[in-house]
Amino acid sequence: MNAEAEFSGRVVLVAGAARGIGLACAEAFAARGATVALADIADEGLDDAAARLSATTTAANSSHQVDLGDAAAGTGLVAEIIAAHGRIDILVNAAGLLMTRPFLELEPAEWDRVNGVNARGGVFLAQATARQMVAQGSGGRIVLVASLVARRPVRLDNVAYSASKAAILQAATCMALELAPHQITVNVVSPGSTATEMLLEDQLGGGADARERALQGDLATWRLGVPLGRLAEPADQAAATVFLAGDGARHITGQELIVDGGQAVV
Ligand SMILES: NC(=O)c1ccc[n+]([C@@H]2O[C@H](COP(=O)([O-])OP(=O)(O)OC[C@H]3O[C@@H](n4cnc5c(N)ncnc54)[C@H](O)[C@@H]3O)[C@@H](O)[C@H]2O)c1
């Protein structure tokens, strides 16, 4: 198979595409011939990402500003993509909001925002996309990005975020069952520690030693080290996503692919 053309003629919606793992996914699909619709809440980052992509591809990519925390965000976004491209073949949701707080101080509003973006936002974006795919009648691929913390508490102060990722994981399994008759697969990529701003700045507070602290683990706050001895790069998560969206994964649905350098086995 010609890797360059693997996704030629297909439209991929990537949410959370302004930076990090979502941007790496957008780049990976574009490099394989897809037309990519980039969506994110971050207006400025989105423009940069779209410009960067346009410099490396000839496809008519598009960018769409959206807050997945809005109840109607999924429906509105899908309508925009259809207006721009006429169809959606693949959805990747890499948008995610991390908000850490010690459990004893967690506020209902923080729980609502994190779960509103990560869990409800992801589910209803998948629903809006799946409705469109069903109408198109030619199947589809949905890849939702959860996290290693859906199953195990890697760090302290992370109740709301971890629960939101567990919700996505189980929701994806249920979606896979209901969408199978329509030849729409639904799978999850669960990243372990990945070298993005979310990890190095938001979780570890930045600094020259942030990578090393993530690698070694720390009993006080950061429970796991990484057995393979390196942090994942966004491209590692994109590779798993491309696989699950590709022809080689046509018989895989309702699965979680954990990309974590062995963190889950310690
Ligand atoms: N980096 C890690 O170590 C790691 C580990 C496990 C899971 N994840 C998950 O991977 C995904 C990508 O994370 P990342 O590390 O690239 O983080 P990131 O913060 O670099 O990127 C997340 C993107 O989501 C966007 N976003 C946030 N809230 C949004 C909203 N309400 N509506 C639309 N877009 C919104 C952000 O603007 C950003 O561009 C997330 O779902 C995250 O939870 C990351």
C-alpha cells in the first residue's frame, strides 16, 4: 500500500488539533493524503496549526474554532465540516482539558467543566459525527483519545480528569457495539506520559527537569516511571491513531490501545 495515499480522498476531523497530540494526528493524516479539518478552542494556535499544515500539503484543509464544553458544539462543528467538505470519514478527538485539584478541595463546577469537555464533549461530538456517517452510508472510523489514568491513578489531585477519561473509555465500548451494524468502528488511544505542554507545563510545572521527573516517577505526586526510558512524543500517539483509522484495522472495534512505554505494566 502506498503510505502517501492511504487516506487520499478521505476527510478527517481532528478535534484538539491546535497543538500536542491532536496536531501530530492532523499532520500524520495530511502526510498520508487526507483532507483534514482542524478544530480547537484555541483560536490563535489553530490558525498557526492550519498554516503549518497548509505549508506541507496540497489538500484543502480547514480550521474551526469550537468549545467542546458547549452542549451543541458537536452538532455545530459537524455542520461546519459538511459545509466545507461534504463528508466526514474519520473522527479523532484529541481535545482534552486537564484541571488538577486535591480531592478534598474539588468543586462541583470544576468537575462539571472537566467532564463537560472531556466526557460529554467527546461523546456528543462522536454522536454528531456518527449520525453523519450513518447518513453517508459508507461506514467510518472514530478514534477517541482517553488516557492511562482512565484505569490507574498516575498522579494525585486528578479525580475529575481521571473519571472523565474512564467515562470516555466505557462510552466508546458501548458506541462500538451500537455502531457496528453501520460499519463504523470506535476505538480508544490511551496515551501514557507524552511530551506535550499538558504534561510538561500543566502537570509537572515546567522546568528543565520536568522530563526527568516524569521518567523517573515520584512517590509524592507522580506515581509511575516509564519502563522504556523515554516519554512518548505526540507522533507516537498519532501513529496509533492512524493505525486504528486505517484499512489494516478494519476488523478492530471497541478496543483500547495504550501507548505508554510500559507504564501500565508496572
Ligand atoms: N500529554 C500527556 O501526557 C497525555 C496523557 C494522557 C492523555 N492525554 C490526552 O491526550 C489528548 C491530547 O493532549 P495533549 O497532551 O496534546 O494536550 P494539549 O493540552 O497540548 O492539547 C489539548 C488540546 O485540546 C484543546 N482543548 C482544550 N479544551 C478544549 C475545548 N473545550 N474545546 C476544544 N478544544 C479544547 C486545547 O486547546 C489543546 O489544543 C487529551 O485528551 C489529553 O487528555 C495526554
